[in-house]
Amino acid sequence: MKDRIILHIDANNFYASVECSLNPNLKDKAVAVSGNPLIRNGIILAKNQIAKKMGVKTGDAIWQAKEKCPDLVCLPPNMKLYLEYSKQLKNIYKKYTHLVEPFGIDECWIDITQTAHLFGGAEKIANDIRQEVKDKLKITVSIGISFCKLFAKLGSDLKKPDAVTIIPKENFREMIYPLPITAIIGIGGRMEKKLNKLNVFTLGDFVEIPGYILNQKFSIVFKELRKKLLGFDCSPVASSLVVDIPKSVGNGTTTIRDIFSQSEITSTVLFLSDKICGRLREQNLLANCISVSIKDCNLQSEHHSRVIPFATNCTADMVKFVMQLINSFWKYNEKIRAIRISARNLSTDQETQLSFFQPIQDKKNSLNQTLDYLRKKYGKQIIQSANLLATPFLRENFFDCGE
Ligand SMILES: [Mg+2]
């Protein structure tokens, strides 16, 4: 089997770089993104190169950082902005392969084994990515190229900012083994001291630890790490085409007054199911299981869940299944203060097999699609079920929170 070609791409000083790219006035200043600067115990989350040179470290308290660098400009984090940049970075990488696996917000592995020859080889791709990121986003990345994920990641740390490092199979030992053990994520503090006691200071020392000592004193994770450091890291780069499916989608509401009757409960279930199923359809997801939590007026909660006969994102089906579940345990002898419903065991609508028990869904689906279309175009309130018109306990005051 031919060697893999993996790049690890790390955006340098990500949060601070994004801030500086958008505000040219910050270009020659020491800049840090920190917790709320008005709170004296906020900490530094990221800093630019100038602040770094002045000794500012991630994790410093703001007052500590300002002692080292009195002119430090501290900015509050803007996660929405960083997520947008993160997405744009990934879009650049995806031009070369669908195998793009994020690691945090500012790092990605990409596997270009099958595609490198189409774009002039690994080093050219790395330099093209580096240049495109600089031109388009005005930030820099450092890139490691190697035959496995671990060495590609170590490579992106070796030279930065704005650099490419190749760690070839022929001489990875010379490049990797002199590095301190703390070059590996997760080895620091107490673990470092423990290893130092065994005379282990570098990654080269680490691979020399005899197997029986590794077994006695360390977890299985270290055995795996040693194998990887010997050059046997086979972990694949995940595909960006595999959709990350959420664990559940749910909504709950505390009614303005306690509710009691079956019709009030049904209306509340309809109100919540409509929201949940709308969110499921938006993400092309289907629920295979439902759960219900009911909190009574004494704040006692009861929670039940059930696998449903067929996967669905249809509001009418959801209401039917949830009401069947509620009727199976609720005695209607207690006033209700809050209800929460969750759709669980989610699957994508492509991967879900049609169930033998599933009724023909065409009519319901086209109704749901029409509702979704109208709400998207004219707003969520444009159309709703007539059952919800006489529900002051829901309409006047509710709070709902999604999962
Ligand atoms: Mg970074």
C-alpha cells in the first residue's frame, strides 16, 4: 500500500489574527482576545505575534499579561465571527479533497493521498493553501505534511507562523525524536514530571520506555502513543461528507398557568412537536425514539421514552406517538407546569429504511413542506394549527429552549 499524504493545517494565533485582519489599526499593536476585560479575573484566550514576543501567554490573567505588556489591547471574543472564518478555511481545504477533519476551530487534517497528483503534489498544495488563506482571509496558517496524522500535526508546530514543514517517512526519527515530550497534546504538568522521573525528556526517550514499564505505570493511551511514534499511526482522516448528527432535538415550555385537561396537554404537545419536527426537517433528520418529561405543579418531574414504530419528522405522527406515550403513564390527576419533548436516535433521511409499518406519507409530507415553505418566506407565525388558536396558556407567555 502506498504511503498516505496528510496535511495538518493550523491557523496561527487564530482569534487574535482574525481581529487584526478586520481592523488595520491593530496591525502594529500587541493584541489579545480575552475574557471580559472589565472583569479583573478575565484570562487571555489568544494573542498575536507582537504580544507573544512580549511574553504574553494563553491562560495568563489579564493583569499578568498587562504587567508584561502594558500597551496590550484586550478584545472580547466574537465566536460567531471566528466560526465564520473557520468555515471559510475549510472551504479552501475542500477544493483539494473531501477528507477534511477539523480539530478544534482552527485546525484541520486533510488527506490528499488520492488527489495530490492532480494539483502538482503535496508541497505545492500546502503552499497554495497557505497563499490563498493569506490573500482571502488576511491571516496565516502553518502546515505539516507527513504520512500520518500525528507527525503532520507535530510538523505544523515546528515552523510557524506562515510556514510548511515536511516530515518524510525516511527521516521522521531525526525530526521528531529530539522534540520534548510536551510537544504531544495531553502531556504536560503532572505527566511530564512523572516521565522526567524515569529520565524521559524527549519523544525519542519516550519510545525507548520498555513495554513492561509502560504497562505498569501508564494507561493504554500511552501504549497507543508509543506505537504511533514508532511510525504506525493508521488513524484515518474523517470525511467532511459524513454529516455530524446531533444526539437529540428537543423543545420544552413552561405554561403561563398550570394545565390539566387532555386537550390542553394535546395542544401543548402539538405546539412543541411542530417546532421539533420543523427543526428535524430543516436538517433532513428523522426521529426513531421520543422522550417526554412532565413537571407537575409541585415541581416533581416524570420522564419516559419510547422507540417509535417508524422514523419520522412529521408533526402529526410525532403528536400521535407522544400522546400515546403520555397516556401510558400520566393519570391526569395532577396539574402540569411544564412539558418537554425530545426526538432521539436521529438518522438522516437518506440512511433511513422505509418501515414495514410506515403508512404512505406523501400527503403529510407535502403538507409539512408547504408549512415549512410559508414559514421560511413569511415568518414563523404566518400559519399555525387551528388547535393552537385558543391556547392562552401557550400564546401569551411561554419560554422555550431548544437542545
Ligand atoms: Mg492555531
